[in-house]
Amino acid sequence: MNFGDIIENIRLRCGISATDDRMTAYIKSMVNAEYARLCAEYRLMDKVSSLALVKDSAVVDLPDDWQRTHQLTRAGSVMTPVTPLEYARFLTGADVPSVNAYMPESPERIRVWPVPDETEPQAVTIVYAARPLQMNADTDEPYAIPVAYRTLLASLGAYHVLIADGAADLAAAAQQEAAGMEMRMAGHVVAREGGGKDRIVPPPAMVQSWR
């Protein structure tokens, strides 16, 4: 099922004409938004990348397609996430940790501790949930979603359209259908990564704690 199939499925379910450009644009935006959400929540499109540290700057830019951080590693240890209040205490010297830490600052960047005293192009390794490319052409495919579950995007899109039209009962039915399919997809994702005694466990990370 490609993007065109998903849009047509939603039109048929909701009685939307193919000539209704305004509603079609709304449907496409909702499908892309739900696609990005599913990738973030179910780790459908994880990536590993390197981040650069700049001398005397605590600010580190995240990848352009970043959605959610799973892990940051610096100098061989997993970095500890801290709150803005905790980070502010580091700057006063009142409560300085002996480990690598970071503070999420915005969807585009973080602040690291300690502040680097030299520039390092690949100092930090990040494992993160990536945002998929937005679908535009009918032939585009939601490749991060298992093929058997791509109709989920049609159910979610139909839900948004029906809510917008005030069809609460039909919207509730579409939402229930989507929730069931989403749960099955989540189980599929866990199974494909290995589970139970047969699950392949990664080596334990070298985590230091300062609390």
C-alpha cells in the first residue's frame, strides 16, 4: 500500500471527492503526522549518528530528522539526562557531577556537561528515533511500517477526517480499529527484535551515576 492507496482508502471511507483539494491536503498532512508519530513511539526508524562538540560551547545540534533520543554516549560512557535546574547548578559549581551529562534544550539541540575544552567532530554517539521523509507522491511508501500494518495509516487518517466532519460515532469506530491494529503492530515490532529467552541482549553500557 503506497501513499496514493492510503489517501484513496480514506476518501472512500469518508465520502471525500477526489476533486476536494482542500480536504485531500488535510488528509495528506494527517497521514504524514501519524506516520512520524508511529516511527517515534514504536522505534520503527532508529538511527545511529555522531555529534560534534565545539570548544568552549555547551550547545550541540541534533540531527535534522531527530524525534526522540534513546541514548547518548560520550567518552565511552552513557550520558545522564538532567533537568534545567540541575544543569544550572553545574554552572554555579554547587553540584558538579563527575560524569557526562546533557540537558534537552529544544527539539533542535541539547547542552552538554562538561563543556568541551577542545573541538571534537565525532565526540558524541546518538541513538535516536528518526523522522521519516514526508510522503508527497502517490508512489511514495511508508517504508518504515511493516507492510501488513500500513492500513493503520488509513484508519488513523479516517479518524481525523471524521472528527473534523463531526461524525463522532464513525470517528470512534475508526479510532478503535486503529488502536487494535496499532497494538498488533507493536507486538510485531517486539517479536522481530527477538523476545524472551531468545532475545539478543546488547552488551551492558558503561553507565556512571553521580546521584
